[in-house]
Amino acid sequence: MPEIMARHHRLIVTMLVVVCAMLAGGCTKTYTDYSTFIAEPRPVVTATDYRMSPPDTVQIYSKRVREIHLHTEAISPDGKLTLPLLGRIFVAGKTTEEVTAELEILAQEFYEDADVSVRVTRYSSKKIFVFGEVSRPGPYAYNGANTVLGTLSRAQPTRIADPSKIMVLRPNADGEMIRKMTVDLDKMVKGGDTLLNAVMEEGDIIYVPPTPLAAVGLGFQQLLLPFQPIASTIAGPADIQYEAEGSSNYGPHDSQ
């Protein structure tokens, strides 16, 4: 028992040293690859054409080809749609403009003045991701118009999130992290500075870190877990900070 208590004491001392270091210098690096994410003039949507894939849902309009007018269907796992009159057509990896052109050619075999328009009604195949101290972590549907601020408003940073050190990460096609930038959510929301409210691309990742004090509290929980759940015995640094400062402006804290 004395050995356990001594070990317990050493852990606490170690964590206190870490607290001082983290609070003195901060614990999250600032990344400045802004030119990768911010283009001039500011785009409304991503510059990359959206290419459909399973299980996106598409809807077809045609004033003259009644058999396919308002036909709505999810792209099958083999990348095809099954259309009345026109049969099976492969659409995966194509834009709506490309599929529209193909369907018009097929429909002209039956209607001389065939007109066709295709649009995606549900974006399900491509994702962006949000992790860290948010109430709703995980994948979000990518539709070509997702922005950093819009995505964070849906993810809802928790009360222990550090809004000044949010990271936006962009991997390449091989999964290697090639570009990073740090954004300050407080500047966007409270100051109206949306310069870094970038339009996101497929596969982008937003990571919301905890505040330095909250990170220490989470570290304490991990280190002391073999002894007893710290949350049931004493208030951790995150709880102390919450009581002192009040709740976050971005949403409630959820246990994760």
C-alpha cells in the first residue's frame, strides 16, 4: 500500500510539472499553410468538380421523356443506375454534366427532342471529418460547399475545447498529411473575421484540441485510472475551469 501511494504521489508531481510547462508555453503548435486553403478571389464552392459514387442519390428531370422524369435512385454498389426505358448506365466517377450528356444521347433513340437534367439530391459517398473536443465528432457528408465555420457550427465544440487552436488538415491521395492551418473560432464568431473560413475539400480533417488546462485534466484521468476514477473523487482541471469561466459559447460538453 505505501508503494502504491508513493507511486500515486510521483504521478501527481509529474503532472504538476507538465501543467506548468503547458500553461507557460501552450501545448498546440500553430500551422500556417494558409495559401493551400485560402484562394483569391474567395470561391463559393470547391474548385474540384463533384464526381458521383455509391451510395449518392440522384434525381433525373425531363419534360419530354416522361418515363425518367423525377426518377430518384441511389447509385448501386457497382456504380450504376437502373432507369426506366434507358436501362442500366454506369455513372460512378462522373459529374452530373457528363451523365446528363450520356442520358440525352440514349433518350434520343426514343424521343427526337429529348431533354435530360441530372442532379445529386443526397451526398453520401464523400466525407470530411471532425475530431477532438466536439459534441458531434465523426464524418460529415461532403457536398463541395462545406466551409470550416459551417462544419464547426454543426460539430459544436465543447466547453473544454480550445477555440483559438483549431487545426484544419489536408491529406493527399495517399493519405499523407501535406498541409495544415490553425484557425481561431473566437475571431470568426466574436470578431467577424472570416478570412480563414475556407471552403473544404473531400477528405479534409478538422481537429479541435482541448485547452491546456483541460488537456492536463484528461491526462490526469488516464494516469490515475488504475487507482480510481478521478472524476468521482475530485474536480479535475477542466471542471475547475468550467466553474470559473462558465460554459462555452459553442455548445454543451459531452462525455466522449
